Amino acid sequence: MSDPKPNRYILIGSLLIFCISLGTYVYTLCPTVYWEDSAEFSAALGTLGLPHSPSFPLYVLTGYLFANIPNSNVAFRTNLFSAFSASLSLVLLYYLTLMILSRVRAKEKRQLNLVDNLVGLSSTLILTFISAVWINAVRAEVYALNFFVLILLIFLIVKWTETRDAKLLFLFFFIYGLSFGNHSLLMFLCGPAFLYFIWANQSQSSFDFKRIFFYLSMFMLGLSIYLFLPLRSIRNPLMDWGDPQTFSNFMEAFTRKTSLSYSSSFKFAGIPYVFTSLVYQFTPFVFWLGGLGLWIFIKKDKKLAWFSLILLGSNMLYVALAGAYRFENYDGQGYLIVSYLIYAIWIAMALGWASDKIREFSSASRFKAFKPIVMILVLFLPFFPLRAHFQECNKRNAKQAHEFGMSLLSGVEKDAIVLVNNASPLFVSWYLKYVEQLGKEVKVIDRKTLKMESYRLQLVKQYPEIHFPTAFFDIPKLNKKDYQDSLKMMTALFIKEMIRSNEEKFPIYWESGKDDSLIDDYLTPNGILFKVQPKKVERLTEEMIKTHYEFMEKLDAKTKNKSEDFEDLKTKEYYSITLDGVGNYFYRKKLIDDALYHYAFSLRFDPQNPSVLNNLGVCLAKKGMLQKAVLVFEEALRIDPNNLDAHNNLGLCLSKLDQP
């Protein structure tokens, strides 16, 4: 029998994995709301709202239970839901790994032993500590739950091939349909691998028309969880993305037409980065075991090996072509958890093979220390990813998203309109307003997302007191580039008209961004924001920027006194980009000293930002400090050799210095 028996080794291993993973994740858990989509999900789970499409109904409904656990803040509870889901997933992965090893052992007419259990324990703990799993276990995100559902589906389908129990296949199709309610795109990409494995292991009795009808019925029954969207939207929740009450709006949400996407085109340049990510995640010392494990897997269980390879290949290919992966992109890492899960199983196959070889050697040489040596070597491997990723994934001091949002809401009049530059401050403000009931009257609007009709529909429901222009987005769809250019222009006109028609009724604030030129002459600095003035600002006076520099002094003191609160990657990234935008504003106003101050401050958060380094070099050159400017441009090019602005500016400085 190839199914591992629930002996004490398995129970102890399961308990160890759950306690180690959950303990690690809780210790490094973000204590409050986090940046980007995580903030939106915390708000959605806290209010039973509908986040961006496809609105993730399975995640919202299950996470809502955790959000209502008493004690602590709601964001902490939603982050804890990710930690719990990830830990439960890892326990199931441990059992799945043992089941696969047991299949191999059964063909060799052997049973699982203590070393096999240690192999499963080690490979699972390796995956526990890679940043893709860890980073999505310490913040509110859909990937941890998706991780659990995927492992459960693989477990069911492998179990079905052994028992031929039709009930398992019915359950598989039901959960597969249900899984689309968590992350439909990722689960859709797993479809070809699942279909291949079912087809490769089919028997004639498994696929008569009657059974196929029932399989499809079970899939549709699971998929029916999407009915939650219109049923909830009818109740007018605080978050109601795309207003999916009507059939057309519902279909747009279901098919992700109203989704926040990574890229609108495929990029083959992403392929090397995705494969490099395997080395980054597993570390070079552990990485090589995966390739060896695949080779062994194909020799031992060809059908299951090809199933795993198709799963990994389709997942990595999509992420590579969509340009979704960057090391600092936590969502991109989450997309690749499918691949990393498979790679961990391959590592287990390699470790199992290696333990067999060591055992054979020890038997031939009468070497008695076999088990202790294998145990030490196998159990030592998880320390490599643990050591490599601890600092990146430790979010226990990541409180700045909450403080940033508080600064945004408390630094303006209570009825102000705040036009932010991206979704991150928008989502943080939703959490503070809807869950913590702070700054409820402040109206935060993301300028970039205004191009999406689903978002504009939500704004009309959220803020009926604001006048929103109409008839700006009736753009004929010609080719993609012309359409995108027209959409960008229409969004700019929409923003200008919205400001004009509301400026007498509400104070309006602006977060810096690439579209600052729209209203540059009407802006005055105000901390992390700019205030939109009713008339053109001919010259900035000391009184106009007094409040701004008071904020900067407080931020300066805070970064020095509580430096550990600013170690988080996303916190540094966001403050760096924000201060760079303020520096650009002062540069356009020809206030070079003020621009220099903000660029230097920005680099305190992110010293490796080549764009900010280039801006700093330009200011130094303007002040005649050419030697210093050359050093700064060279540093920018060391970080990003393809930075054309830095290349051109370096050439200009060298020509002025009369250097070759």
C-alpha cells in the first residue's frame, strides 16, 4: 500500500511543521495594515467588501471569519489568516510529499522509514522559509489560501490515481471550481496539467458521458461561489468594485476585465529572471537539488513527474511573459508559489535518492553512523533559505503604512479631496476609513485608476457629493497603442475638469507623480502632499512652505529615532518615490537647494535608486559641483547600466570638465 500510515513519525513531523512555520510567521507578522493590495484585502475582510476584480469571493468569505476574531486590530487578524493558511498548507504538503515518496518506495517494494520522514520534513521546511511563501504569510494576501487549495487538489488527484475512487474525482472538480473564487487566473493556468494527469491515468469506466456531466456539474457548483458578488453588491457595501449587480458588470468582474494588471503585453525578456528566481528563493546551495530531483522523478514515476513539470512550466512561462516577476515585487513572488511548490517536491526526490545512496554505501562499508549523518545533513538545509530571507520577510516593525495613511488623512481638512498617485495610499486609506473609522470624511481618489470604468462607478457610489465629469472616455478602440495614448489623455482631461468643478466646494490635495505637469503651477508643498490652490502660484514664499518643512523635520527625527520602523522594503520604496516627486517639484520651480535636500532625503530610504541618483547628479551639476555630479552619475550607472539619462548627463559633465 503506497499511502503513508499515520504513524508517530508523521504526526510528530506534522506538528513540528505547523508549530515551526506558524511560530515563525507570527513572530515576523506585520502588526497592522500593510502596503499595496494587502491594505485593500484587510479592508475587504474587515467590512465584507468587494476588492478589485475578480473580487476573490472564497478569500473574502473565509478571511472574514478571521477578521472577526476578538482582540488586536483587524489588519493583524487578516494578516494572521495568511499565516494560518500557509502553515496549514505546509502540513498538507508534508503529507503529500510522503505520499509521493511512498509511491516510489512501493515500486521498490519498500516502506517509508524515519529517513523518508526527515526528507519530507526538510523539503517542506525549505519551502517554509523561501521569501515567496514567507512574505505572503505575514500580510493579508490571497496567495497563502491559494497555496492550500492547490496542494489539496494535487493530493486528491494523486490519491485518485491510487484508489480509483470516483468520489475523489468528484470532490476534486468541486474544489477546483471553488478555487477559482480565490485566484482564478492562477488556477486556470493549472488546468492543462490537471487534464493531462487525469487523461494519462484514465480508465474507460472513468470517463463515460454521464460521469463527465457530473464532473462538470461539480465544477460549476464550486464556481457558483461567484454568486456572492451580486448578492453582496446589492447590499451596497463600503467597498463595491465594479458594482457587479448587473449581468454585464458581473461578467466584467468575473473575467477580470476590471482587474489591476501587471502588464498589457508579453515580454520574453522576463524568462531569464523567472528562472533566476529559483536560485534566489532556494539559495544556490539548495537550488541544484531540484534539477537532480526532476531527473530522478522521471525515472521513478514518469506520469507524475510530467504532471509536475507541466504545472511548473505553465506557471513560470506565464509569469515570465507577463513581466510580473521582480525580486522586490511581492505579488510576482506570490504568482510563482505554484512553481516553488513543485520544486520543493523535486528537492524531496533528490534527498530521498541521496539518502538511499548513503545507506547503500554505509551498508557496504559497515559504516554505522548512517542515520545521524543523514539526519544532520537533511535537517540543516532549511537554514539556508531561513538565513537568506529573514530580514526581507520580517515585518514585525512594519507600521509605516498605517502611519503614512494617518499622515495623509490627518494632514488635510476633514472634507478634503486627496488625489493620490497610485493604489497603495488609496487602499491604506480605505482600511483606516472603513475599518478603523478614521478620517471618514476625507475623499481619497487614485488618479491612475480613474481610467478604469469599474473604479469610476465605485467612486460615484462612494462620493455622491463630488461632481464627476461625464463623456470623457468614449474612445474608439483602434490599435492598442493609440487607444492607450487616448485613454491617458482622456484621464488627464477628466482630472482637470474634476478639480475645476469641485475646487470651490472642497479643499483639494495632490500626491506627486508623473502627471504633476497637469496642474504644476497651482501646487504648494504640504508634507507628503501638495495643496491645489485656486490661482496660479507665481512664487513660493517662506510661509507657503513652512508647514511642509515642519513635516520634514518630524520625518527626519522619526527616521533617526526609530530607524527599525523604516527597514521594510516597501516602506523605503514608497517614501523614496514620494520624496523624489517632491524634489522634482522644487527642481521645476528652479529651487535647486530645496530639490537637493529632498533627493538626498529620498536616497536615505533607497540608496540604490538610479533615477533619484540621476536627479541628484543633475542638481549638483546645476550648482557647479561637477566632480561630485560625475561620481553620482557613475553610481547610478553601476546600479543600472542602461539608464540613458545618467549616460547623457555623465557625458555632459565630463565634457565640461574637459575629460576624455
